[in-house]
Amino acid sequence: MSNTKQIEAVIAPPPAHMVGDGFRVHGFFPGGRIDKRRMSPFFMMDYGSKIEFSPSNQPRGVGVHPHAGFETVTIAYHGRIAHHDSAGNSGIIGEGDVQWMTAGAGLLHKEYHEENFSKTGGLFQMVQLWVNLPAKYKKTKPKYQEITNMAMGHHYLSDQQSFIEVIAGEYNGTKGPASTFTPMHVYNTRLKKGASAVLSFPANYNTGLLVTDGKATINGTEVNTDHFVLFKNEGEDISIDATEDTIILVLSGEPIDEPIASYGPFLMNTWQEVEQAIADVNAGKFGVLEE
């Protein structure tokens, strides 16, 4: 390949921590080798690698909390996740589905294991992304996109078994259903052992791949399950050769070149905006949501 996008780093999963009592996650960014601007417009990625949850009559999860200035994107690989927010939205996603919540001007939400999944327990695996909003959209009205796997674009490769599952953006003319505020591509590549795929993104786009299942050779480098590949901002093409049945989350987007002020559940451009968001929560302006 004459215009290969060079690998900057292959990053092993950081030590896991709990978010609430329902999400055991590896926080790949921001932090460590990837600072708060390096994967813009993707600000945060918490990866819940495979874990077996025991049955529970009380659904595990995260209670009511606020967000403002960005979007949360939850991708389910195993298990079922329920969502409620103060804008009146609710939904349940299962294997292969995505929920895309735009917090924008601000809301309260909660997320937890779906009731029946909680009662039976089982295998759980997910990714949550925080996607930044540019300044002109920080105050956009909150909204919620429940994206079923069936609604995604599916681009089948030459073996007719492997495919690219397009959540946002497009792959070779196959478009994803997610509505976004800045240009980005979010895919799952689902490759059978021995299959290959080629991806191409503009050199200036921040790009990373997370191997959620299996093993693959990516631009000549072998990458194991639960590892993240960060690419340099040079070159355009990425080759993937699956050495096992493999699932890879692909993130690539145009950077948002604006100041970042982040504090807890708020992602703004200035500290004054963060302080205002806190004041708005305390004043009840983010609405009401029962625990």
C-alpha cells in the first residue's frame, strides 16, 4: 500500500475500574498515552471487555446523573442495556445495537442492565464513547437515537460472510444511520478468519481501532483482543487481515480544533461554561428523573 496510515501505538487495556455497579471498564482515553485532544471528536472511550455477571434481582448500573456539551454513544456486544433520561427518552439495546444520546444543553440520565438480563445474568461486553460537540452545538436540544443492528449499513466483503457494520459515516458508499454534528466514521468490522478489509480515511482524521474479539494483523502488526491501535495523522489506508474470527470497532473523525474544559459529566469550551452547567443542574434546569 503506497499511502499507508502509520501506527503510532498499540495499547494494551488499562486496569479495569467500575462505573456504578454495572459497568467494569478499561478507560483507554483520555489519559495515559492518549490525551483529551488526541482522538477528537471522540473524547472518551470506556471499554467493557467480556465479563460474566451473576443473576441479580436488582438491576446493576449507574443511577441518575447529568451530562452537557457532548454525546454518549453506547455500543452493545453482549448483554442488554436500558436507558432513561429527563428529556423523556428511553430504550433498550441488545447485542449489536447502539444508543446515541445527545446531551447538548443538558439533561439527566441513567443506564443499567435490562431487567430480564439482570435476572438471568450472563456475558456482558460494551463500549461507551463520549463524542464532543463543537461550540456552536453545545446548547443543542437533547435527543436520543436508538440504532438497531438491522438499521445499520451492512457492506459485505468478497467472501460474502465478512462485513462492515456502518453505525455512522460511510464505507464504500454504504452509509450508517447515525446523525452526527461533525464528520466521523464509526464501524464494526466483522471478519471471518482469513478475511481481509481495507479502510481509508483522510490523513488529518484522528483514527483508532479497538479489537473487541479475535486477533488481526493491522498494517503488518499483529494485534490481540482488547487492544487499541492509535494511528498517526499521516497516510490514509489501513489493511486488516483476520487471523481469527474478529470484530474490530473503527473510529475516525475530523478533529474539533477548539479549547476543551472538562469536569466530571460536563464537556465544554471554557470553565465559565462548566460552572454555568453546574449551576443549571442545581437550579433544576436539566429536568427531573426518578432513580
